[in-house]
Amino acid sequence: MAAALIVKQKGLNTRLAKGALVGVHSWGGDGDGDGDGGDGGDGGGDINNANELPRQSAEHKPYLDYYQKIGINSEFYWFTIAAADAD
């Protein structure tokens, strides 16, 4: 997310060609329940997918903050984690 914020701050934009498709994905940990997280420190912990967490979970906050900083409605975040899993 840090690199994407730098791109945004520099005013670099991505434009999609007519007919282009955009993929979305969720995030999660390793889901094995062993308590080690298996998430590389990104907050996923032992869940398989972000949509397994309640909306109020603090683990969503960095992503919601990022969406706000780049001007994307937070509802798109909730859509992405519901539409596709982390795999």
C-alpha cells in the first residue's frame, strides 16, 4: 500500500482501455489455526479470508484508511472481500 500511495502522491494515473477488465481479491492469513498467523505481518492471522472478520475488526482499518487516502469509497473494499477470496 505504501508504494501505491507514492504513485498517487506523484500524480501518476492508470487508465484502462475500453473493454478492459479489473480483477479484485481479498486478503487473509494461512487459516491453519496454529496461532502463528502465517500472514507475513499483514494482519491476516489465522483466518482464511478477510470476509471472515466482523466489519468492526481493527484488522480492516489499514485497508479502509488506504481506500480513503486514494479516494475510493469504502464500500468497494467490502465488495472486494466479499467478491473473491484470498486465493
